[in-house]
Amino acid sequence: MWLNYPNNPTAATADREFLERAVEFCRRNDIILCHDAPYSEIAFDGYRPLTLFEIPGAKEIGLEFHSLSKTYNMTGWRIGWVCGRAELVNAIGQLKTNIDSGIFQAVQWAAIEAMNGGEEETKAACGVYARRHRLVADTLNSLGWNIKPPRATFYVWAEVPKGYDSIGFASHVLDQIGVNITPGVGFGAHGEGYFRLSVTARDERLEEAMSRMRKLRL
Ligand SMILES: *Cc1c(COP(=O)(O)O)cnc(C)c1O
């Protein structure tokens, strides 16, 4: 079973009870639970995403993945880790040695540097994301949406207005105000009816996009 919390694209977070149920289910059915957790450090206002290994019994069946992509702005550098019971990690090692090879040494040195003191930068970045999230939520809410800034990730996931599907709404926004939003259906059929925004663009650009959104006619 593959889970991803805090989630991309929805920014949903998993509470303890949800993870307990997942662990229980996997234990009962002899399934390995892989938790993809690249947003574990991108959280706001005192919220701390749970690690799978806080859940009793998770160690026997669980693996947790992290990437430096989001935590240290190293997207595309292709470096991360997996944590879990030796036997399960070995299985991943066996698979991986058959599909790729070692990471470029300079990227490994950069990763060591990041992990030996990048915490302050990550914290500062979270402050920036949280501020931008408030701007996006305020803007959308002033237009009739009713969203709360998310507790984690740098995404905003919101419903498209009545009368549109997600591609239709994204096209409308692009044609009318030149702002590119991501149609939810691009993430799979269950994303229909939603769109995703990201708050990774620099302040001026996001502010410009939000001031254009305020002029959007639906
Ligand atoms: C960004 C991201 C990752 C990490 O991918 P990398 O290949 O390490 O950049 C993994 N899972 C999800 C859901 C992500 O959004």
C-alpha cells in the first residue's frame, strides 16, 4: 500500500487514527506500507506531520521515504532516503541496483551540507509559504471560495466553480487573466472538479497572479 501525507496534490494531512487504521490493515493482510513523506518538513503554525514510525506496529510492515526536493529546495537533484526494517530496505536496494546507479558525488556532498544545518533555511521557507498561503486563501475567499490555508505542503487544492470542469476552468482562467492553474483531473480521475495552485513562485509573481484573480469574471 502506498500512502503520501502530507499529500500532493491535495495538501491533505493524515491524523494518528488514519495511520493506525492503515497499519492495522497492512499487518492483518501482510502488506508492506510505503509512506511517501517528502512534505514532512513543510508544515505551518506549529503543526508537525506524523512519521509512520510513531504508530505502534508500523516498524514490522512499514517503509518511509523522504526526499531533499522539498525540504532543501533540491527538486530534480534526485536524492532522498528510505527508512525502515533492514529486510525491507534490502529489498528496495536489490530493486534499485537493477534500475539505476549511484548519485553524482557533488549532489551527495550538497545533501550532506543541507542536512548538517539546513534546518533554519527550511524553517524560514515555511514562514514564506505560510504567508503566501494566507494571501491565496484570502484572495480566493474574497471571490466566494471558502478555503482554509493548508497545514502542510506548498499546494492549495480548491473546488472549481459551478458550471466548469477542471480543464474548462483552467482554460478560462488562462484565457481571461493569463494565470496558469493546474486542473485537478491532471492528477487522475478523482481530481475532477478541483484545481491546484502552488505557492512556490516568488512573492511579486504570486501577488500579481492573485491581483489578477480578483478581476476574474466567472
Ligand atoms: C516531490 C515529491 C516527491 C519527491 O520526488 P523527487 O524525485 O525526490 O524529487 C515524492 N513524492 C511526492 C508526492 C512529491 O510531491
